[in-house]
Amino acid sequence: MRPWKCIARITGASLLLAAGFRAFPAFAIFWHAHIARPFAALAASLSERLPFPLLEPLGFALILCAAAGFCRGWKKGLARLTAIVSILLTVYVLAWLPGYFVPMERVWVVQVAEETPNAAHAQTCTAAQDAPVPTNAFSNPPRNDFPSKSALSPTAAELETLCLRLIDELNASKLRFTGGKNALLQAAEAMNAAFGAGVSENAVRFARYPEWMAALDLAGFYSPWTGEALVSPNLSAAALPFIACHELAHRLGVADEGAANIAAWIACRPSGGELADSAALWALRYAMAGLRASDESAWRRCAQEMRPALVRTFASMNGFSEASSTARSRFLLRGADSYAALVPWLIEHPEA
């Protein structure tokens, strides 16, 4: 069989499989549980044994491989490049894409203990890896459902109320962040405590060559090809803990960005300290971006409520950047697959 035909068949099969995930959620759920997640766990167990992130040298090797093909002629180079892209696409479809079509309640929910007038009862669910979560995991157990459709369009007044609530909390905090490797270790511990994840201390790591993340404007990245959760070492110490938990949520099988943010919030908040503050700062950044797009005067009122320490910390995360606000506001109100789905979720569940 000629290489072009082989590549075409692999690509076609991948696209057909992707269509099957979208058309048949039960098929996506089965594939996600029995193929995608075991593959991710296997890839992670291998890559975490290395003293450096595997994704970056692998990426460099693939680039060199494609370049070597072009040195032998544009046809061979194009064939090699197409083959590489086809392989990457196939692995992406097999190992990651099904997660986007799995209902959120089948991906991650938490075990919540609630007191009733009659007796205490527990609602037992599964985390991303089907492990039980201790009933005392949360001092104020959050709701585990995704934002309702009606909540995905918060008003300016709702956004302002959320911003002021977060600002009041952060104004009262010491806002001390350790940063570095210690923040990554705390993030892994928080995810283990919240979801019984059992991830290792190397489950989330700094990128060795963060220039590519800066070029793509990425704070973190989960690689479904190597099972690695990577974060940029250039992040401010305040931004790092929440981002690390977000990428670990991907590592545990949560594909949707909004759901990963909610999972990171659930992990960070009961830990207190810098993890809780980092989560509040990111929620404030998303909420302030949406508020600025909706009501500039309300945004200014909220900004004026910040104490100097909070102003400095928020600025270190580019929270006041108009470009950042414009970019983030494009996510807000767009739907359940957006990063900023955390905002309507917090508005709908203020007890979280």
C-alpha cells in the first residue's frame, strides 16, 4: 500500500471515530472509560519516570524529522509532515477527544456529606478516576453539577456582586505565595485530597523550554500524547497553584476547560492558604473580564475596592490588562465549554 493511501485511511478512520463520539454519547463514555483514561494513565506513568518533560524533546524530534524529509525533496517532506500530523491527530482522537462528549456527571463529581433534619446522609459519586472521596473533604460542600443553561448568561449586576465578594475575601487575605516546585506539590496534594486521585509529585511539572508556551499564550498545557501536565515557569506565584490544579484535572480525564476550572476550584478551596487565594484570584480575573465587557463603570467601582496588596497581586496576573479582559470576555457567556464557566457556576452556587 502506498504511504499516501495509508495516511488517508488512518486520517479517515480517525475522523469517522470522532463523528461516532459526537453522534453516540454512550460510545464516547465507553471509549473514555475503557481506552482513553487507561492510555492516559499508562502514558503518564512512563513519562513521569523521566527527569524532564517528554513532550518537548518529542516535539523537537518530530520537527527535525519533518525538516529532514524536506531536505530530500518537497514531495518527501510533505509526505513525512502529513504522516506526522496524521499520527498526532489519531492519538488525539483516540486518547483525548472522547472526553469532550462525556457528560460532566460521568467525568467528575464529588462525594458530598449533608446534614438533614432527620439524619446525616452521603451522596457518593466518583471522581475522574472512579475513586471515592472522603465525606469530610469540604467544609462547605460545593454543588457538583455544571452551570445550568440559564446561568450561562450572568448579568452585570451578578458579575459585580461576585467580584465584590471575591475582592472582600482577598482583601482580608495575606496573599502570600511560595511559588516554584512547592506550589506544584501543593496542587498535587490538593487534587489527591479532593478526588482521591493518587497522582505523584511529578504529575505536574514546569516546561523546560517555556518559550513555546509564551508564543502560544499558554499558562499550562496537558499533552494527551505523553500524559503530561505542564505549566509555564514564567507564571506569577499567585497564578501558579490554580493553573497546576487545572492541568491536573485534565490529567485525570476532564477534557472540558470549564469543567477543569471548576474541578480546580473544588480542589483548591478546602486547602486554604495560597491555593484558595489563587483560585479566588483566577475567578476574579474571569469575572472582572466579563464585567468590564458588560459595564465599564461597574468594573471601575470594583477595582477601586481593592487594597494595595491585592492590586499588586492582581496586576502580576495581568488582571487589569485590557487585552486580557477582551480575550477572556470572548470565553464568557459562550457556553459550558469555556474557561470562564467557573463564573456562572459560582454565581449559581455561592456556597461553593
